[in-house]
Amino acid sequence: MYRGGPGQWAWLLHRWSGVAVLLFLLIHILDTGLVLFGPQVYDKVVGLYTHPVFRVGEVGLVAAVLYHALNGIRITLIDFYPELTERQRPLFYAVVSVFVLLFLPTAYLMLETLLW
Amino acid sequence: MHIRLRVKRFEAGKDREPYWSEYGLEVEATDRVLDALHRVKWHQDGTLTFRRSCAHGVCGSDAMLINGRNRLACKVLIRDVGDHIAVEPLRGYPVIRDLVVDQSAFFRKYESVQPYLVADGEPPARERRQSPAERERFDDTTKCILCMACTTSCPVFWPNPEYVGPAAIVNAHRFLFDSRDTEKEGRLARLNAGDGVWRCRTIFNCVEACPREINITRAIGEVKKALLLQKG
Ligand code: SF4
Ligand code: FES
């Protein structure tokens, strides 16, 4: 394990969230494709997604998309304005803060009905 | 103070697997890790092998992985790493022996960016003039001592040894932004290749590792931007 700084963790999270979103998209293409086998098959499989495991999984998906988007903005800014490299740490902390601010209420709203 | 120094050892052609040697020794908190390595080599185990030359942070010989970070052994104090110290060779290049890695591939990449002034046309009668502002443009990247700490800290480089790497880009930047140089196109084309600047993922490990505090990711970013804004 190389003990890099925040930049290394920002990149690792970016990778993982990117792969997670890609996996979701592949599954999503497959489940949408099921409609070719008729509405019953489609309804039955997609109905599985109301199971709590998938509900929690959806929250994870939101987290992945949100982080990937916010850190993507950080990287794009740094690419177009190389002088922002001096600020990469504060920029990363801003990404984390905005992520928490947006993610917590969203997760609450999504899981509210599961909790009670 | 008493320290426990662990060193990852390996001898090409002899050992099949790397192994750890452990040494206990007395040092001052203000000694450098290099002093501890010297003490071991001179008084405990003459077979311990590492590179060093200047011992003052200018030659770039003794970059190594110290407690999980690339550092110059001659610049890092014992008190800054604690009394349990683990030293490993730089990652990504073949180990010749102990802390000595084979630098040939590293220097081939360095040479591939033409790290020297190329100035076409008749040489002027006096020196080639440059304003302080023009000199300032590439000041940061003149400070490189080719220690390899940046390239071997890069997670993009570890699995892709073909990646030209931060050190070579730093040295290309030093001439790309030099007003006297006339070989911009060749260097830019070289860095635009598949193993060039576009491999960089702005991870900043190189910046954290550089003992000369060069803002390497900025230099790489400036090269990327120059490529992007190139006509055509
Ligand atoms: S840029 Fe810094 S870390 Fe990289 S080789 Fe030069 S001095 Fe070493
Ligand atoms: S021995 Fe020269 S830089 Fe450390």
C-alpha cells in the first residue's frame, strides 16, 4: 500500500464509483431488454427491485453517481486551469462536503419508507 | 534513541523471493534515515546495498520507499518517521540488489523527450537573451534532480511501465516552455503518444513525493493544455 495523499484517495474512489456505475448500466440494459420477452417477464424481474437489498443498492448507486460527478468537475477544472493544482486538496474537501450535503438528505428520503 | 530498522532485501540471480532483514540500533532523533543505513552497513551488515552519493539532497541517488512513501533517505529525519522504520526499493523497476533498482528504462524515457536545448538557426554572437519573465515560465521544472521518486509513486505507472512518467514530462516541460528552444513540435508529439501525458490521472502522488517540491501535476497539466490548444 502506497501512502499517498488525498489525491490518491480521490482517484481510487473515482475508479470504484465509475466501475460501479458501469456495472449498473450493464445490468440496466439487460433488465430493460427483458421487455422483449413480454410484459409479464419484465414486470416480474423488475418487481424484484422493490426488495430492501435493491433499495439499499440504489442508495449506493446514487452515492457512486454523485461522487463521480462531483469529483469529475474537480478534475475537469484542474485540467483546464493547471494553476488550480495548488488547490487540489481544498477542492477535494469541497467535493466531499458537497457530497455529504446532497447525499444525506437524498439517502434519507430514499430509505424513509424502509425504516418505518 | 533506539530504532528498529527493517529493510526489504533481494539479490537478482540469487534470491527467489524478497525477504526482510531487521536491525536494532542507537541513533539521534535528528539523524537522517541515510545515517541509520550507513551505521548498519558500516558496523552490522556489510552486505546491505543502497545507492547514495552527495548525502545532501542534490544528486538524487537515494530515493527509496520509507514507511510507505517515496523519500530521499538523506533528507528525511528519524524523528519524522518514528522508531519503526521500513525501507523498500522504489516500485516498478527491477531490483538489482536490495535498495538498488535498474534505472535504464527510466533514463531511456528521460532521453525520449530530448531533455536539452535545441536551438535552430545561426548561433548569436553573444548569449541567447531571455527576459526574467521568460525564465520564470519554466523555473519550477529546472529544479529536478532525477531521483525517480515521482514516477515510482505513480499508480498509473506501476501497472503500465511504458507510461513515460512524471519525471520525463517535468524535463520536457523545462524545454517546452523555454523561449530559446525551437524543438517544441517533436517534444509535444512525443508526449501526445499513447504512453504520454494523457495517461496522467491527476492523482498528485508525484507532487507529494518530489523532494524538490516541484508542482509536477501542474507541469503535466500545462503540457496537456498546450497539446489541446495546439492548432489543428
Ligand atoms: S520531478 Fe521531483 S520527484 Fe521527480 S525525478 Fe525530479 S526531483 Fe525527483
Ligand atoms: S544522496 Fe544525493 S540526494 Fe540523497
